[in-house]
Amino acid sequence: MSHTPGGAPRRSPAPGASSVPSPAAGPAPARRSVLRGSLAASAALALPGTAALVTAAPAQALSGRPRAAWGVQAGDVTTSSGLVWVRSDRPARMIVETSATESFRRARQWRGPLLGPGSDFTGTVPLAGLPAGERVHYRVTLADPDDPRRTSEPVHGTFRTAPARRRQDVRFVWSGDIAGQGWGINPDIGGYRVYDEMRRLGPDFFLCSGDTIYADGPIEPSVTLPDGRVWRNITTEEKAKVAETLAEYRGNFRYNLLDANVRAFNAEVPSITQWDDHEVRNNWYPGQILDDDRYTEKNIDVLAARASQAFREYFPVSTLHARGADRRVHRVINHGPLLDVFVLDMRTHRNANSPNRQSDDTTGILGAEQLAWLKRELSRSRAVWKVIAADMPIGLVVPDGTTDFEAIANGDPGAPLGRELQIAELLRYIKRRRITGTVWLTADVHHTSAQHYLPERAAFKDFAPFWEFVTGPLAAGQFPASSLDATFGPDRVYVKAPKGSNLSPMETPPLFGQVDIDGGSGELTVRLREQGGAVLFTKVLQPGRVGQ
């Protein structure tokens, strides 16, 4: 997004900021009775405040058994498969067991990779042959490669596979924008408490819409708010400056795992994760050469390669195990008969940010290959609902400086130009192929809103009506509402945004969205929510329609 990381007041890091304080922790009672003991115990693991854990010291510097203090995660879960992630504090063999019960009777074992410094001691195990629509309990154990009898305490997690039958309901939550603009883990307010609130809703998965970290946004020990209150951050060495090295990017991804709410959430709610710009640097595009004194490495492609490696190490992403050029972020996750999630990558394949008024633009924001993939996969989908998970909005104007644009819209209400041409081609394709049930979900702009796109209002009219819902941030500054571009005829049906810029989570509640699909009627209900339990806006959509 275009909001600069320098929006919050800055102070020099305090002495000793490189050490890792105890993570923010708060009460996190179990959401389901099936999680009574083991999962709660896993979530309560405390991270030691030692540099050894953060920097992943070699095994000879550590004694005792391996530890998995960063918790576990599951990701990209389908009707029969999923991925399980863990991080060790030293070289270790990753072993996963799955079971239908908490007692782990008749457990199935999955022998995982040897975790070492090449992956920052992280690893992911793909699971296959799982029962559809059932709860899966899993536990991860780390074994000393030199003495397999020396094993870690098991770390527990759980998830439910996608249903094979249409009549089972589906619920998920989505948001993005985490640890941005200098607002990190604040122990005074219980850390990222919004994760606990999302967990209590019992979602089948979490769609993280990008800006999973702010690699370009240092975290200071404290920030004084306009009303005189002091925001206090947990800090680490890697978050004291912009990330440039692979180690610094890895440290940025570890930062959010210091929060007990996040670890408890990850242990119960599988993720579908995409990236946007702040995983690398604000508003980046391929081929960019930085003019930023904070960076010694000016080539964005070098930084993006390091960030991409760390991203894949720290999230369970299904394309991680693909070969060659197929190691990508964009993918489709089949979540049973009711839902397919089309995860876009609007960062890797885009052209340079510009005034965005080209009359011919085949690269656009997706790249020609990704656009062809998306059209093909939408045509193949037989799901009732086709959620298009975009890391940037369509009709909201997101500038990059005074003349260029960062997203799709260019501020010109006329016929499509620049990156709008790709979206026009896609929308025309959806209409003419009579593809039903498309809904766009996104984050990025640090406020929440609902836009209805209607051809009768638009300069470009060859498309079927559709909805776009925006939410976030989870843990970053909030900003005023973006202006609308009339090219595709958006009507902002709802918006909640502050008048001031970069308001902290102590001033404005974090934002997220909830989606429910009813197994009986097939109706899809979107709720825009804020921390504290308030539902800000609700929209019910009917199944089987090309546009609505």
C-alpha cells in the first residue's frame, strides 16, 4: 500500500532491544470441548527471552532436547490434504502424527524433513489421504538427528478438513496488515487480542490477504500517542531496522509468532496466506532500484528473493512443494462443493508503478500467465462460490507518490487504461462464460468497506455486477477511506475509516471479516467486523448467479 512506514513517531531503539521479551499473553480458553487439554497446553508454551532461540544457535551451543516453542501451523487444507508447519531451536527431524481423536489412538505417522539452518530450522509436512469434513488432531515432535530417543515435547494442533458434501456449512475469516506503521505487539493491551476473537468464532480457516509482516517498518520500544498515552512494543533485533538480509527477513516473520494469541490461533485455525508489498518493501515492483537511504541493497529483486524465501519458510503454502517455475504464490484451494478460493499474487508479476494510463497493457498487475491461469481455473470450478482473494482492491485509488499508482485504479473515471485493462478482460470473461458466484475479498488500504460494482454506473459496461469487500488492518495503523474510481461503477455501500492517519490499535479497533456459507440454502453471508464483537455491516448473497 502507499502508506509510508514512517507515519508513526520514531525514537532510537532502547539499549538491549535485540533481546526477545516474554511474548504478550492473555487468557485463551478453548473454543471447542475437543481441545480440552493438549492444545491449550501447546498454546501456553512460553518463548524464552534468549538470543539463542531467535538466532537459531547451532546444536553444540544448546543442551537438552529440541524445542518447538514457536508453535505449529496448518495451511491450505482441502477435503483430503493439508500442510503442517513447525520451527525447531536446533537441527532436528520433524515427525507429525495425525488422529481422529485427542487421545491419538490409531495415530498415523508422517516422517518429515530434517530441519536445519538452510530453512532457518523450519519445516512443512504435506498430509494426504485425510477424511473429508472431519476434525484432524495432529502433534509435532522434533527428534535429535544424532539420537532419535532425544525428542521434544509434542506440540499439538487441530483443523477440520473441507467437507465433501454440500450440506455442511463453511465459515472463514479474513484480514491482513500485521505489525505495520510501528504498531507491534503491545503487552499492555494483551498483544494481538483480535486473533483470540477470531479464534472464538470457530472458523474453518483464515484467509490472510497480504502484508503479513512489515519488513520495511521498524518497531520502536515505545511511541507517544497524540493524547499523551504511550504505546509500548515488544522489540527484537531484526525489527530495529528495515529488513535487507535473509536473516532480517526471517526475523520479521518470527516477530508475530512471539504473540501467544497468534500461536493459539495458528494451532486451531489453518491458514490460506498470500503476500503483498510489505513482505519486501512498500509499493515494490519487479526491476525497481530503490532511492531510499535506509537501504544499502538497492536492487529490489535481490530483496524480493530473500523475502520470498523467508515467506515460504514461515508459512505452510501448498506451492512450496512444487517444482521449478511452479513454485508460486497464486493458487486455487478447493474447499469442498461450496467454495473454491482463488489466491492471487498482484506483486510478483506486475509492471512498474506509473501514471497507469497505457492504452495497451498485457502485463498489468497479474501478468499474462497468471491472468490466463485465473480464467482457466474459474471456468473449471464447480464450486457454488468462487472467492477471488486479491491482495489489492479493484476500484479504490491507491496512489504511489504524486503521479503514479500502486493498485489497479488510476483515478480516471473513463474507459479502462493501464492495469484496469486486465481486470476488464477478466470481468468480461466471467460474464460471457456465465461463471457464477464470484466474490472479491481484499485488505491493504487499512479501513473497511463494501463496494457494489454495477455496469449501469460504469464507463466499462461489459461485465456482470459483483461485490468487493475490504477489511483490515489486524495490527497496523488505520487510514482515511480511499477515493473511488468510476471505471467499473463502484458504489461504496458501507465504509468505516478514521479521519486521521495512522491511528494506532489503541485508538481504533482492529478490523476483520467473516464469511458464512449455509450448507442448506447455499447463501453466502459477509460480515465486516471490528475487535470487541461489533458487526459493522452484513450482506447476504444468493448462490447460482452470474452477477448480483
